[in-house]
Amino acid sequence: MKDETMGQEDAVQDAEACAEALESLDQIALAEIAFDDSSVDAQDEPEAGTQSDGKDADDVEPTEDEVDHEDTECEADDQTESDMSEETILLDSLPAEDSLTRELPGLGSAPAVDETIAMGDIPLPSVPSAREAEVRHRKMSPKRRNLMVAGVVAVALVAGGAGYAAWNGYQQEQAATVAANAHTMMSVQIGVHAAGLDCSAGSKIPVQVSGQDSDGSSVSETLYVDEHGRGIKLLPGDYTLSIAASPIASDGTVYTVPTTKAQVTIKSDGQDLSSQAAFKLKVPSADTVTDDQIDAAAKYAEEGGASSAATAKVLQQAATARRDAAVNAVSAQKAQAARDADARHKATDLYQLDIPVEWYGKVETWQNGSTLCIYLAGDSDTPIVTLVAVREGESFTPDEGDTVLGAANLGNGYTVYASGPIYPYVVPQTINGRTQNPVSTYPMDTAIELVELTTGNRYTYSQIKNVLVGKDGKADAATKLECDYIAQILLPSIKAQD
């Protein structure tokens, strides 16, 4: 019996602890909680009757603490009923009309109430005071309090469990999306520039790819892109890109392969990597392309760069033909240059020289011993410059009307003097009729050509006539212009004879 009493005391203490926890919740919005008096009394009365009859299931007599607790509750009920009776008396003492028509401060008179409606017919909500709510809470049985606390905890657990389940589901969905993307091939674009390349008619650009994908697997393969840099598909990961070989354009053009490498990270589909991986394939001189370059380009074209092996073979033949044609053209040019150089090369018994390229085909020569005259082609009476070798210590006097244009020391005891007319001065003067020289009969096209040959066309004929020489005949300026040009293109080539 003593053990049963102690067990009941422990149950009471546990119920009071739960009640205190519930009271902390009541503090939040106690004024908003309205208990129905009839429902509380209806629920409490059977429990009270059961205890008073002494016929509960366990036949347990109330302990001393429980008796004291019931006395306290009775006193609280008596006090509550007295308080309510006092409030009823105060309300009854008010005039009936005041309850309906009394003026409120600041609002004026209230509108008239329809007299056909009886106030007794309108149910007024019962809002308990804070005191009443507290008393009713204390009257609640420990069992009911435990049930309410358990309900609150259950609701919190359900709500928390639902939130956790939703968040966990979202996390799993995100993880599944990331995992799916990690195993999805991503299309990316790189930057390429190859002048004149049309991959639909030629071959694509082979790109060497090496690195590691998102699964940690090593990657080493060759992919092909078009002239816009499109065609690479890889799993997300970190890679190194480089150009493996040249493509072949439809006309047989083979490009110089850049040696640069690009480090890229692929994260998403449609990613533009042109700013990180840009490759420029230059067009070399066709005659410098080697067989090895053509063979490498053809190999990659056959393995995937071209639409078929037959197409790759046609492109290889086009590249070879283009290279061979360029080599032949260069060879022909070199042969012609050699012939021209031989024709331009002149020699006397004391010195040798090369006719300036600018003069070649426009002038001819005659020579007598160590004297060499260069004159206007087809007109031996119109010399451009005359070269004469003079022994050191001897003087040199040019022909009448000529001017010394420069000299070249041979280093063997002779000096070669160059002399001739100052055409930048003579031609404008004769055309203007200011000289008595017979050359005043020069036709205009000849006059212009003579000025060009002796000045390198650094100035137009009009500029020489109107500005450099002018109406006052500035001979010194015209002479300097021709001397400077002869010293630049002719005198350096004069050497002693071997």
C-alpha cells in the first residue's frame, strides 16, 4: 500500500511538471484561449464523481496531498462564483438603455438599435478573464494535462518531421541532379581561326584532349571541331586542349599548327570556352609545306576529320598539288632572278657593278675600257650617268653640262667618279624655255621618266617643277636630290675587279 502511495505521488509530480511546461505556453496567448465552461464541467464532473464514490478501477483512496489540492480547487470555484455574481449585480444596476445607446467618447451618438430585436436573443461570446483561464487551467486533471502536452509535442514532432523530410528530399534531388550532370556529355565551343577554311568542303580541325573527368577517369582522345570551334563533347572535368594537326582546305591549303595549349574546366552544357582556349592557324607559304605536314593532316582527316576516307585522299592530293605548284613557281622566279642579275651585272677591266633593280629594263649600257655609260633605253644620246676610273692623284673633269654625282674608292689605287646631267633641274628649265640646250625638245613622257630615274620618284614631276626648282631655278636643291639618290642605289655596288 505504501508503494502504491509513493507511485501516485510521483505521478502527481510528473503531471505538475508537465502542467508548468504547459503554463509557459499559455503565457504566449492566454488571453486568446477561451474554454467552454459547460464542456470543462462536463469533463471534470465524471472524474469527481468517480473519486467521491470511491469506485474507480484501482480502488485507490485519495492521499493527503490530493485532499489539500481538491480543497484549494473548491475555494477557487467559490471565489470565482462570487466574483461572477458581483459582476452580474453591477451589470443589473445599469439602466437598460445605457447598454445600447450610451455615447462613446469621440464617436458621437451610436446609431439607433432596431427595437424589434431583443438583446436576449443574441448569443454573446463568453470570453474568460485571465483569472478565470488560470482557475480553469488549475482545475484540469493531470491526466488531461498530460494528454494536451503529449498532443503539443506530437504536433511539433510531426511538423518538424515534415520539414526535415522536405529538406532531405530537396537535398537528395539536388544530389541526384549533380550526379546526373556528372555523367552527361557536355557540348562546348572553343576559339579557332583558320583563314579560308570551310570544314563542310575540307576537313575538320583535330583537337587533342587530355585530362580527368568528374569520375576521376583519365581522358586522352582526339576530337574534331569545325571552323567555328564547335564539335567537342566531354563529361564535366579538367582538360588540356591542343591542336593535333592541320586541317586541309578544299583548295589544298595546309596550315601551320600552333604549339599553344589551353587548360579548361567543363562545368555545363553549351559552355563557351573561346576566351580560354583560342587557337590561330596561320597560312604558310605553300612552297614551305613539307610532306610530313601533308601526311599528318591527311591521317587525321581520314580518321574523323573528313566525311570519308575517299574525301581525305582527295584533299591530300589537292594539298600536294598546291605545294608542288608553289615550289615550281618559286624555282622559276629564282631562275629568272638569276638571269636578271646576270644581265644587270656589268664589269670593266678595273671595276664591276650591278645595275639598280629600279633601272633594270629601262636603261642600257655601253663601255670603253674603264668607262661605262648607262643611258636611257633606246636613246644613247640621253645618258643617265657615266662612270670613269681615275688613278689616285689625278683630277677628274666631267663633260660639258654634266655634274659630278658621287665617287667610289676601289681600294686598288683607283677611284670611280659618277657624273651626268641634273635632270630634276634641267628638264623643268628646258620645258619652261629658260635654256638654250637642245634637250628642250624632250617629250613630256620622256621628261617625266628621266626625273623618275634620277630621283627614285621621291617627288612627282609636278612637285619638282613647281616647288623644288620653281621659277627661280633652284639648282642646288635639284642637284642634292639626284646626288643623294645615286649615292643610295648605284655607288654601293661598285667594287674593284677580282
